[in-house]
Amino acid sequence: MRKALQAIAVIVVAALLARFYPEDTLVQPPSGSDSAAVEQAYATRTSGRMLRAEGRVVKLLPDDNKGDRHQKFILRLASGHTILVSHNIDIAPRIDALREGDTVSLYGQYEWNERGGVVHWTHHAPRRDHEGGWIDHAGRRYE
């Protein structure tokens, strides 16, 4: 019960900060897999934040081969929230062994949408002009 109240307090404070301060002054929590960060970004309709998450793959989607190629899947977090992961396979290796039911951890850029959001930029920054991201699956890091 105490942890739930703490999580609610964090979300309320984050919502207030987002309302009164420009987006680029907010700081993401540095913790590991953080469903609360995703929930906060979703609740405040925040985009462009690098964040960490961990969850179970609930749906594998066909690769998007138009323009830059992306491997896509739906990830369900411990909170029950789902996000679309769009992993650029022109920059990072494709996760060929990925299966529904697998657990993955990731660090990438969250973009808000009404369906729960999208996480992309789960790869290194080829031009070093952006913070790099990654996906961990079955003991291997894809970046």
C-alpha cells in the first residue's frame, strides 16, 4: 500500500512539474526498468524522453520495411501498460530469437500516442548526436 501511494505521489508531482516547467527541464528517473516513468510520460502526454522499461512481449508484428527498416512488437509492462517497440534494424541487429512471451529490457525514446506510446531509438547513435538506446534479450544486448 505504501509503495502504491509513493507511486501516485511521484506521478502527481511529475504532472505538476510538467504543467509548470518546460519539458526539457524535467529529468527522467535514473532507475532500471521503470514502468512508473512510462506511466508518467503517458499520463502527461510527454514525448521525446529516453526511458527504461521491462516487460513481456505479447505480440510480434511484421517488420516495417518502408524507409528505415524496423522490427516491431508490443511489450506489456508489469503495470499492465502496453507500448509499441519500433527497433531500427538498419542500425542495430534484428532480434531473430524474439518470441511472444519473452521478457526484454530496453532503453529508448518514448513518444506518446493514445494507444500507450511508442519506444524507438533502441540502438546506438551512429552520428553521436543523440543518446543511444538498447534492447536486452536472453542475455544479449542489441544496440
